[in-house]
Amino acid sequence: MKAENLTHTLEATASSVLGEAAFAMVDGPSDWDEPPQLLPAKDMIAARLQFQGPFTGSMFLAAPVTLAHELAANMLGLELDDPEATLRRGDAVGELLNMICGNLLPLIAGNAPEFSIGAPATVDCAAARDMAGAHPEDLRAIVTLIVEDEPVEAALFLDDFPPEAATLP
Amino acid sequence: MGLNILIVDDSPIMRSMIKRILNLSGLDIGEMRFAGNGDEGLTVMHAHWLDLVIADLNMPVMDGFEMISRMRGDEVLRNIPVIVVSTEGSGTKIEKLRGMGVTGIVHKPFSPEEILKAVNEVVYEAANES
């Protein structure tokens, strides 16, 4: 599978999930004039999960704290000043990541293989970004999306990815 | 009398989303109860009368498959209808669920209409069987 196809599939899946589950307006790279500037890690809420199956790996999703709050409010149908939106913003990022992963893996490997997807955990965004730098060989796709005018990062890491496992070209 | 529903999901936001959809649905809802995994779900099922279980598959401690399997092996719980709400798209797992008698399968992300359609179908089906 070509890396650009994987990146495009991740972008399309993340955009679709963020739009459908959190009613968010999403712009991908094809909509930009220039790449968005990433925010400092301290201003982000990040989640990571691991999966196992025909191939193993992990995924990472990070959203600015303000956007995570808005996503949680949208998912729950709450006003922005509702304290439950504050309480649930980390969980919102984790659940969106879970949905992105669950929808992405069949697009990569087809519907037949079974994957076991672990529970998403909130992680330090700086550490997650460092992982991408420390293991470039495992980082198979990374995208930045503009969601409600704020940058969201999504990445896919594959530990052992046999080309024959892919159904995408 | 309203439907007594148990929502089993390890994600608090997902439990809240489903609860909100059901509350706004116009369905006659009785008690709504919640559990964070299959093991907690079974405990709630043994303690309360339930008309419907809405469950995730991927959960810590005890996943949805194990929970449904134990329900089907339990004389008291075996006939409670189950709707699975999951990101799982694997054909093998869907087949396995069908084999366990699960007819309501909703894929995440879902619309409120998809949840309500599944609830109406599963509850109607169960009423016809009894």
C-alpha cells in the first residue's frame, strides 16, 4: 500500500467521524492554502489506543483543549458553558479516536480480519508527538485537519505491517 | 409501563449520548441503568428487571461478547433483547453476534435515528415473540 493512500484514508475517516459524531466542520489538506500551525502540546488533549489483529499498532488523536470542550458539548447536545462538557472533553477525544480506529482498520485490511481494539487512554501530547519522531519507521500516516478552525492531529503507527494484509492499493 | 434499559459501555460520553437520545426520543422509558463493562452489566441484570440491554463490544474486564454469551447461558437473562453499539465492522464478528441472537447492531458513529430504529425493531420483535 502506498503511504499517500494510507494518509488519505486516515484523513477521510477522521473527517467523516468528526463530522458525524461531533457535528464538526472539517477541512483537510486539500482545503488549505498552507499547512496549519500546530499548537503547543500543553494546549492539547491527546488520546492513544493500541490494536491487535493481522497487524498490530496504535493510533493517536490530539485536539486543542477548547475544541475538545466543544466536541464534547456537541456529542452530548450540551451548551458550551455546561460543566459536563468540561468533564467529558478527554473522554470525547478518546471516543472519537476509538471510532476513527474502528472505521479505519476495515478500510485498510478488509472486513474479514478481526482486530481487537484497546480502550483509548488520555496521554501527554508532547510524549505522543515525540513517539512519532522516535519511531519514524512505525509512523505510517499522520494528518492535520482543521476542525472548527482549530488544528487536530491524527496518526497511525503500525508495528508489523505485511503488505499482503492491505486491501488498499 | 416504560422500558427499563441498561446501557453497558466503558465510555462515559457514549453512555451519556445514548441516554440523551433515548430521553429525547419520545419512547416510554422507565428506569435507565448504566454499567462500565460486561461484568458490571451482568450484576445490574441480576439485580433489576430489564427490557433491553444496549452494549458496546470492546470493554475492559469483560467484553460484550462474553457478557452476551453469559446472558444466553443464564435462564433468567437469556431472553433479554440486546442491541450492540460498536465500532466493530468485522464481518466475522457481526456473524458471531447474529449467531448469539443479537439482531440490533448499530455501527459507531451513529445517528439518533439509527439507535431509535434498532430499539423499535428489537423491542417489537421481543414483544411479538412473547
